[in-house]
Amino acid sequence: MNTKFYFYLFLFVLGFKVITLLVISYIGNDFFGGGNDSNYYHAYAVGDVDVAVNLWPILLRYLNELGFYSRGGVTFLLTLLGVFVIPFMVANLSIIKSSLLKNRVYWAAVFVVSCYPTLTYLTTDMYRDVSMVFLWLAGVFVYKKLTEVKKVFFRICLILLGLVIAYILYLFRPYLGFGYIISLLFSSLYSFKRYPFWLTLVAFVVLLQVMFSIGVLEPILNYRSIFHENMIGGSNIGLTFSSSLTFIAEVLASFVFQILGLYLISFSAVVAFILESAPFIFLLIYLVRNRKYSNNFIDYLIVFFVVYTTIWLIGNDNLGTAARLRMFSYISILIAFFIVYQNKMAYALKYK
């Protein structure tokens, strides 16, 4: 499939999404039941609620105090980010400038991200997730630039900028900021290409077990308990992580249910598996099998994926929330896949 094919596919998807979003703006977006975070954010912004649980409602109230806030206006801005800006950000992160396939990869990435159902749904109201994806991708650009810049002064400036982004992400969602800063500062210590995959995986599992046994993971587990107390419903998985003997088995179950999407308890879960999880599984398998074509930027993406994903797999017990949390996990693997694909094709052409 050539560049024009993906470009025309993107235009088709774009037209379909615009029509769909217009319809949703008329009929509402309450398809799946449950609460709408945006109702709370709006209430805080206009002063009806005084308890802020993250940075997003604080920013909205600040806009309101300046006279620039409206729920529709914020939603429209987030729609522009989700529909237009974010797909092109991912595409720019996915290409290798010297690759002969960069134009094809660029439009393929734009098309794939444009088809992401959860991201599209989150543009229908002023959910914080779209703004977080945008900010996180800006942070990924910072690290990609770090792999290209050699001068010490500019590297220091980029690291400082990355730390600022990490702090803002932390205020939006603590484990997202933590995952970003760990990968920013320590991914250079890991090589996805050189380190044996299965040995690394076993070592990581052992480390997780030790951390659980000595209580390091207790704050995350305390956070998880919120779902059992306040989010009672069919979309909860019910894993408790209450025993050292079953901890690793439950982590594996959480991975299978939340990342691989195999907790198929409803029609929406089946649709999410087909459109989101199944493509991710393919990308992940391809990435592992072709890791010899990776580079330092992919090391960063893999470290982020492992750290961030592990935290939320242990800290979350709700499938609806999982669909939002795993956007960052899925997109990091998508970018890594495209880079490995280009490197592999370049190698094949070189030694053909």
C-alpha cells in the first residue's frame, strides 16, 4: 500500500469522524453508562465544587476567572487536538528522516491514530486525557531530540524542559509523570536490542515480586482499593493483589485483561479488542521479534511502556478506565513499531 492510499484513507476517516462528532454533539456521548468526568470538571470550573483532584479542573477554573472559559469552547479545542494535532504528532515521531519509506509511514501513522476509538470518544467532551496525550507526546519529542543533539548546553536545556513536562504530567496523573521521568533519565541504561528478552522479563518479574513483598508497591495498591470502594459495577475486574503467593499470577491476569483486552464481558469490550487490542498485540509481537533493528529512542519508549504500564496495571481495576490509561502504552508501541519497520526495511534494501 503506497503513500496516496494511506492519505486517502485518512481523508475518509477524517470525514467520517467529523460527521460522527457533529452527531454526538447533538445527541450526547453517554453511550456506556457511568459517570462523566467532564461534569465534575465543569462544576469545578464555574465554582460549584471546591475540591480539585488533579491539575485539569484548576486550569479550567483559571480560564473561567480570566473570562475565557466555556465548556463547548474547551471541548472544541480538545477535538482539534485529538482529530488533527495528535495524529500528526505521532506521525512525526514515527518517521526516520533518512528512510525511503518515511512518507508512507507518516500517513500510515496518521491514519492509524485517527482510527483510535478511545481517543476519538474522549474528544466529545472536555476530558483531561486528550490534553495529557498532547503534553506527553511533546515530552516524547524532547527525548527524541535528546538522541539527536550532541552539544552539552542544548542537552541540559532539553533535560530541564523534560523535567518541567514530567512535573506537569505528574499533576495531571502521578504515574504518567513518574513513568515519563524514569524513562527520560534512565532509559540510557537499558538496551532493547542487546539485552536478552526472556531473561530481562524474568528479572523484571522477580523484581516486582520483591517490591511487593517488602511493601514498595503499597501506595499503588492503596490507590487501587478506591475502585473497589467507589466504582462498583460490571466493568471492575476484581483482582485484589492481597497475597505474595498469587501476586505475579494476578499481575499477569491484569495484563491479559487490561492491556491485551481479553476481558470480553460486553459488546463494547469486544469492539475495543478488535479495534484497539488486537492491532496492539500484532505490533508488540513484531517489535519483540525484530528488536535487533531498534535504537536508543526505542529503548526510551520501551522503558516508558514497562514502567508506566506496570504501575497502572497494578493501580487500576476498572476496564473503562483501562481503555483511557492504555492509550499512552499503545501509542508508545505504535511509534516503536514504525521505527523498527523502517530500520528493518532499510537493512533489507542495503543487503538485498
